[in-house]
Amino acid sequence: MAKMKIKKGDQVQVLSGKDKGKRGEVIRAIPSEGKVVVRGVALVKKAQKADQMGNNGGIVEREAAIDASNVALIDPKTDAPTRVGYRFDESGKKVRYAKKSGEEI
């Protein structure tokens, strides 16, 4: 599997599916499966059992994982979806950059 270019904490926009066009923050990245969990996107209802800590059971809504290929990073300069590239900065450190504006992420 190719290296995932989306990381936890990135602002992304959904490109396809029922939540197309929605934006949110990546709250979890799952590189082994090539998936990400985005806050407020791909909400599913899940039956939750009550536990001994006093949490009541019931039906709760939570975010489901979506494929990383269905989201695009938001360019910090233009506020538009962009692809991600890699390059080396002056000190030789590998950094991610937005391909639309060339801005470092």
C-alpha cells in the first residue's frame, strides 16, 4: 500500500459519497487500511451497551472511517482542495506541500 499523505489534524474536504463537499478535521488516520476518520462526516448510528461506569446505553452517532482517496487536503493559502506532494526544505528535512499553491503544510 502506498504511503498515506493525509495525517491526523489535517483539514480535509470529502470528494465523493453521501457527504460530498463537507469539510472537517481528521481525528484518526488508519494507514494500514488506507482510511481516515473525519469529524462530522460519515455519521453512523451504533447500539451502545451501558457500562458499569454509569454511562447509559442506547443508540449513539459516531464517525465511520472513509477511504483516504475520497478526501482532499484543504490548501492553507487558497482554502481550496489540493493534492499533496513531498519535497526537501533547505535543511534537508522532508516536508509535505500543497500542489496548488506550493505552500508548505
